[in-house]
Amino acid sequence: MENQELSQKVQELQGRVDKLEAKNSRLTMILFSGDFDKVMAAFIIANGALAMGKEVTMFVTFWGLDALKKPEMGTAGKNILEKMITWMRPKGPTQLPTSKMNFGGIGPKLFKYMMGKKNVEPVSSLMEMAMEFGLRIVACQMSMDVMGIKKEDLLDGIEFGGVAVFLSESYGSNTTLFV
Amino acid sequence: MENQELSQKVQELQGRVDKLEAKNSRLTMILFSGDFDKVMAAFIIANGALAMGKEVTMFVTFWGLDALKKPEMGTAGKNILEKMITWMRPKGPTQLPTSKMNFGGIGPKLFKYMMGKKNVEPVSSLMEMAMEFGLRIVACQMSMDVMGIKKEDLLDGIEFGGVAVFLSESYGSNTTLFV
Amino acid sequence: MENQELSQKVQELQGRVDKLEAKNSRLTMILFSGDFDKVMAAFIIANGALAMGKEVTMFVTFWGLDALKKPEMGTAGKNILEKMITWMRPKGPTQLPTSKMNFGGIGPKLFKYMMGKKNVEPVSSLMEMAMEFGLRIVACQMSMDVMGIKKEDLLDGIEFGGVAVFLSESYGSNTTLFV
């Protein structure tokens, strides 16, 4: 091979290796669960990665959407099933149940108390912190459609998209978690 | 270094980088859960990835096997515990419970109704679609042994294997999800 | 480009590609769940990967910590809430409930019986085996603090750390699972 040709190939390879290494600067999560403890775990990981300078994308779907709901979310313009789901599901991080030891809603309160005593931020603060540090939240459009959740029902400052958005983020990330 | 030697090294590197990049064309999932909503999420992701031209392998284990069962699955040749499990567990995608709001089986029916109204395919169609588009399903042989599930109890066109199959798939994939 | 310069660049690239390929020799898991079946799945995967010569790190957090507890774990020096949690939560692999078909604790016993009949190791043996084969277990310090779990309450031979440990392990691994 000619030296010049070789030099071109090496440069091309450098670009490709750069791209492969760049995956380490990104983290992708699917937040499927709406359980207090899992949402907390997801946002602790997100905050940790953001603090390490990573770009983090959280694709939020199904019950995970409960964590993004505004507490004042209403039922106007929803059909009867959508209204029922709105009434029955938690609205926002302070209403989420724990996956174990929920005890009719006392569990999350106990955890919050115990977390406060150990100076661990409550989930709502973890969420705010992450968004301030640049967390990209993408709410799953299809889940929203099925459950009758409108854009204005969810937190401001988030994006909306489908599984293709999640997959393309994931293909640029070294680590992808399903929570 | 000689120009020829250098040229060989560059070619070798190209092959290795090709292989690393090829991971982006594959996706691996473990489907551990047999909950309607999680099975649905897994197959929506699988279909999305297949539509983007990826090779997708789903390693199905534990409760996830419920989704692969034929509704007519029988109990012949099973011992008493295996019979009990066969009777008590859902058989196929139409019998799966939701992880939240199941309400004794009404939940999945409501979801199916709401999905239909928004033109979202039911789980059984998502599964068929994925398999037509080339999804590779590997049922966990060890889980089948423990729960007394026979090959003929599960969908046609799937493979059977152990954790080594999952791991080698995962090592060729950029993204691996535990659902 | 000069031949010498080129040669240097190729060597540098080799080092970077070596590092990217080395990710395939490592596997990272978060064990969030304390359910018998999920803990079992996590340790079967860990043992499989260890048998294939991989380095495996398991970051254990929230309910997953139940699996690491010594059965004789006491309540001395704990406050009233921490004592309550200690009393109510399972202590060690033999006390874990299954996520489905628990039937007040009969489920895990049935599974253990069925696993024994098919020569599948019980969870406690899977854990011991994995640790003998070099599994690195890191217990989440923050979860321990919140729930009042002390180092001496957990298995010997494990490490303690935070989300940063998990993230740095994950960035050196091709595959990371959230169980």
C-alpha cells in the first residue's frame, strides 16, 4: 500500500474509534416502572452519571409516566377510561408507591423520613437536580396515547418520542438500563 | 516499521473495528417477566429494532415463558407440581396479567381495548410480527426443566438454550436489556 | 505522513481498540430486586459469565441487600424504624420470597424442591459458587445507610461503595443489566 493511502486509512480508523469511544460519554435508561424505589434508583444513577460529565437520556414509558405527572393534572377532554386511570394512578413523585412495604402509602413516607435523616435527597429533588444538570427526558408518545395522557399533564421541559428515539440513543451509549 | 508490516497492521485493525461496530446491528433481551405490560414493552422494542434492520435475540426465562405457551398446552406426562404450575400460570399472551391495575384480569382487557382504539397492535400480533421479521427467540432450557415445561408446550419456531447462548449473544450486541 | 509518525498512530490505535475489546471480558449487574427468582437469575448469569472467564461485578442495592444479609443479623444499635425493617425483611437467600406464586413463603420452598429434582443448585450455593469463582459484590452504601444496615449485617468478603463505583464498572463492560 502507498504511504498516502495508508495515512488516509489510519485517519479513517481514528474517526471510527473516536466514535466507538464516545459511547462511554452517554448513558440511556428506559424508566418503565413507576415504583418509588425504582424511580429513585433511576434518578440516583442519572445524577451520578451527570456528575461524571455524561450525557443521560431517560426514555419514560408505561407506569414510569406517573413520576412525570403534574400533581394538578386534570381529566378535561379525557374519555371515561382515561379519567378512571387518571384518578387511580399516582400523580408525580410524591405520590408514588414503593414496590415492597408500601403499606397503603405509609412505606414511601417512612422511606422519605429515613432518607431525610441520612441526608439523601427526596425523589422530587433528585428529578429537579437531574433536569437542571441536563438530563434529557423523553416521554413515550404511544404509552401516553393509550392511557390518554396529554403533553400538558406532564412536567415542563421534557420531550416526546417513540421507540426509535430510544433505540438510536441506546446505539450511541455504552450502557443502557431497563428500570 | 516497514510499510508492508504497517499495511498489515492497519488491515487487522480495520477488521477489529468492523467487529466492534457490528455490535450496533444487534440487540439482545432477557425476557424474565411474564407481565402483560412488560412483555408488550419487550416486543415493541424488538419490533422497533427489527424495523431498523437490527438482528434481535430474546432469551425468555422464568415467568416470561408464560408468554410463549400455547393456550392448549396440556399436563400429560407432568408430575403433580408441574401440573399445578401448568394450571395456575397464564398460557400465552392473551392470558397474561398486568403488573399494576390487573383487577383480577380486567386490567389487560381494558388495556387491549384502549390499545385497539389507538391502533396499537395487541401483544399476540406484536409477537407474530416480530417472529415474521426474524426475531430469534431462545427459551431457557433450565427454567423449562424446573417448571416441567416441554418443548411442545411452547410456540413453534423458537429455539432452546442456556445462559451461555444468552451471554454470547449479549457479547455481540451493543445493547442488552433485562426486562 | 511520515512512516514513523504513521507507525506511532497505528500503535496508539491498537491500544485504543484493545481497550474497547476488553469490555467483552467484563459484565456488570445491578441487583435491585430481592425476589428469590430474580436473585436466582442474577446469580445464574453471574456464574455463567464467570465460567466463561469474565470478570463480573454485582452492585447490590435496595431489596437486593436482603440476599446478602446474614440470617443471624441483629438489631443492636439500630433505631426503631431500622429495627422494624430488620424484623420484616428476609435475611439471606433462604428467606427470599418469589415475585409470583409466593403463597406466604411456600413458593420458594416448592421451587427449591423442583430445582433440586432437576439438579439445579439452590440460590445460596449459586451465591457461594460465584464468590468462590471471583464475583465482586459491591453493596450500595447509601441504601445501607437509609435502611440502617451495617457492614457486619452482610456477608463477609464483599465491598461497599456508591453509584460511582457502579458507573465506572459499567463503562468498562460491554453488558450491564439492571435486575
